[in-house]
Amino acid sequence: MYELLALAKRDGCCDIRIIATSAVREADNSVNLIGAFSQEVEILSGDDEACLAFDGVMSSSCLAGTPALVLDVSGGSTEFIVGDPGGCSFTRACCLARCA
């Protein structure tokens, strides 16, 4: 992580954000992990995490103008997200599957 921060600063990035998701929300040592960074860490709620994943999928031109169901299977949880080009209308996170 420190290498990525250094690269971003070297290349002139002035708005650097560290954003954490379910893995940090659920970790037993999240306080230690967050404390290891030299700047604020934003921990996303499950709904915010799901909506960002949905927005990323909906940015595909092949989905323009259509409603969609997105499944986001990740290391901490699986999100079911329903919405349309206007945004998320339903999200549900569960431990249906975890990738390790």
C-alpha cells in the first residue's frame, strides 16, 4: 500500500483516498490496520460498497438504458444489487459465498 501511495504522490495526484470495504469492516484487527496508514481511511457501508460496484458495472455501454441485477462476489461478502441507469434501488449483502 505504501508503494501505491508513493507512486500516486510522485505522479502528482493531490486527492488520494484510502477506501475500505467489508474485509476491514469485519476484521478483528481493523483498528490496527487503519492505524497503520498515514491518512484517514474511509470505511464504506455495505450499501455504499454495493452501489459503487453497481455503478461500475452500469458504466458499460452494453448496459446503457437497461435495468440490471448485479452479483458482486468478493472476499468478504456477496452483494445482490438491483437498479437501472438512475442508480441502485435494492441491495442485499450476505455470506452466500466468499472467495479467498
